Amino acid sequence: MKYNQLQVTANKTPKRVGRGISAGQGKTAGRGTKGQKARTGHRKMPAMFSGNDQTTLHGVPKRRGDGKGVRHFTINTRYPVQNVYTDVLSALSGDVDNFALAEAGLITSPYVRVKIITRGDITAKIDLKTNSASKSAIESIKKAGGTFTKSPTPPRPKTTTEKSA
């Protein structure tokens, strides 16, 4: 048996505090005297609590106009960007756009923004039409004999719902 294979469990019982003077940890029970940390429940502070100072949440501006004072955060989740690396583009050939990338399974949908990022070498000659690419990715595509054209994200097709007469 090796030292790292030993099954050791803690067998030390926790110290019982606040059980009278003769127990050794009576009266204040190691908490000192008075103050916030001497009180019951001081370890259960809210996550945003920061003493007497302004909390992090109060530093966030409120939304105007609705009278409710709702705080708002701006997170760009509506238009996510999906990264595609140059080494996986070698499997494709010819004209490559969002639809070709989605068909190859490199992005989740053809209607998302795409950025090409350098990782490894690209060997295939492709004509790439996506939202953006890093400078080094454009150089490696041109070095392989291909071209890069910046193009907007294709719009989603409008779904028409027919109303019954």
C-alpha cells in the first residue's frame, strides 16, 4: 500500500463553543466583544454586501422613464459571434460563406456573426465571405491562394403565418 492510497478520514470532533465558563470557550466563545462579527448570523451576509459602503449593485445605473428604478445591464447576447479557426477551413473548398460553414457543422446557424481566427495552417484555396477575420487569418488565407471578402450576416427568412378566413 502506498501513502497516497491510504483512506484517511477526519476523526477530530469540532470544538463546542459557548457551553459555559468551565468548558474553556464560554461567554464570548472566541468571537471577541461586541461588533458586527460578534453577533449571530454575521457569516450569512448577502453576496452584494460591503459593510457601510455602497454596494456594487448600487453603482449600476437605473433605467430611465419607467419610474420603477430598475437597474439594467447591457450584455450583447442578441448578436453572438461564433469563432471558426483556420485549420478546420482546410476541409472546405471553393466559395465558403455562412451557409457552407453551417452545413459543415462549424457554426450553429447560418444567421450568426462569424469571425475567422488563426490556428494552424490552411492548405485549401477558398473564397471566404464572412463578417470578420483576424489580420493573421486573412494573411494565411491569401497565402494559400484564397480570398477574403467582408460580408454582412444573412438575414433570417421571414416566417409568414396565414390567418384562416
